[in-house]
Amino acid sequence: MSVSNFCSADAQNTAAVRAKVTFQTLQEKKQQGKPITALTAYDYATARLVDEAGVDLLLVGDSLAQVVLGYDTTLPVTMDEMLHHTRAVRRAVKHAIVAADMPYGSYHVGVQEGVRNAARFLKEAGAEAVKIEGGASRAELVERLTDAEVPVIGHLGLTPQSVHRMGGYKVQGKSVAAADTLLRDALALEAAGAVLMVLEGMPREVAQHITQRLNIPTIGIGAGPDCDGQILVFHDLVNLSFAKPAKFVRQYGDAAALFRSAIDGYVRDVERRNFPTEEESYHLPKEVRGAFETAPLRRKA
Ligand code: KIV
């Protein structure tokens, strides 16, 4: 087995001193003006790295429909797929908050079905919160989820599940009326019990105003630097999205180049019989080797 079962001394030390992050921690960060860090994660390996790096919140985003499953939009991803990935992330994370996206269709038919589906994320996958897209029309659902002990993260602005209604992935809240609607939506979700608000794809000025007006923290993505925290899609951060990055994305690494060079090296070595070497092979014990070579089954006829 090639999987290493021990962490580095650094990772162990960090694990020893870090406290579990809760929504109270995020609230305190807002009050103290300390930026909140969040990233998406969809699998054990990357979730483990993100958690060990000290990120506050990991979101199992429905963006996994695109960056992991190869769909064009987030719409096709199912409850079962979201639960499957949330479980993998849960197994990796010790400190950060693990939140899961409610997929399209899982909370749109009725409040009762929304509550039932949200509870599955906590009960069957170990999530600590769910995220839902949409404004004041979701307030009743947020209230019912809060009553059912499910912490809710709101998501306003460019909400990818509304791609067809928006006519594409377009920055929202660009007129005074549209910005006012976003503010009213944010206040309605907060009053209904939301614990955190993702603000996506909106002018910096609008996100800044909403952030000042809300008591709960805001997490921005394409919403400028004045939010209480920032989130990015993990695959965008490391150049694994196979798409032209949006204006707000900053790539901090090139995993595509790293993976390509590793795969090319492997293919080259196998084709030239440079892999595996003698040192990378297992051998029969010396005392067995002689008997093995002379055993009747291996004698040429
Ligand atoms: O699905 C997702 O990854 C998201 C984040 C970008 C906020 O909703």
C-alpha cells in the first residue's frame, strides 16, 4: 500500500493547538474585523489539505457538478451525489466548519421537502450547515430549517442555480433597484435565522453596504474585498477548472501543469521500461527462489 498513514510533525502540531471552528467563531471574527477564510472542497485529499492549512469553512459546493463531474451547469447534481462528496469531506476535516450546498430541486418544491433534505446532510453526511440560494422568497424555509436545528447559509447575487432566469452568469445588483432588492433579501434571510451570507457576483459597493448592514458575517466571491471573508472554488485556485478564469479568480498554483508533468513522466518511463525498477519490485525470499524456479509447473515442456 502506497498511502502514508502518518502526518508531518507540522500538521500534528497545528492540529494540537487549533480549536474547532464554529459559527460563533465566525461571528467573533466579524466583530473583531478578522477576515474569514473559506474554500470549496469535494474529496478527502483536498479537504484534508484545506483543513490542515487552517481555512475556517469548507463548502461542499454544488459547483462540483462542473469542476468534478463535468456538467455545464450546477443544475444536474443530485442529493445522492452531494451527500456522497460531503461524507468524503467530513472524514477529512477536523477543525473547519463543513457546510454543504443544497442542490437544485432539493428545496424548490416545498418547505417540508427542503427541511427533510437538509436534515439528511446533517444526519447522513456530517455537515454542520447547508447553503441555499435565493432571497426573501426563501425566508420561510430558512425559518423552518433554523427551527429544525439546521444552520443555514444564504447565497445572494449571482446564484448559479438561477442561470436560466438570469440569462447567463451575469453580475447582479447593478441598478439602484436591483441593489435595494439584494439588501432587502439579505435582511430578510438574516431575520429568518441565516448564520452566514455568501455574496456572489455583485458590485463591490453593494457587497460592502450589505456587509455593514448585516449582523451576521458575509463571505464574498466576485463581490470585492469588503466582505467579512472570501471564498473561491478550489479548482479555480489551482488551475484545474479547464475554463477561462473569471475576473475575480486569482490562481495561486498550477495543479494542471504539475499533474501533466507527473503523468507525462510516468507514461515515458513505462514506455521505455524505466518503471518499475528492480528496487521498486517485490522478490521471493531467497529460500523459496530455488524451489520456485525448479518447480514442475515452470519447466518448459
Ligand atoms: O457551489 C459553490 O462552489 C458555491 C461557492 C462558489 C460559493 O456556491
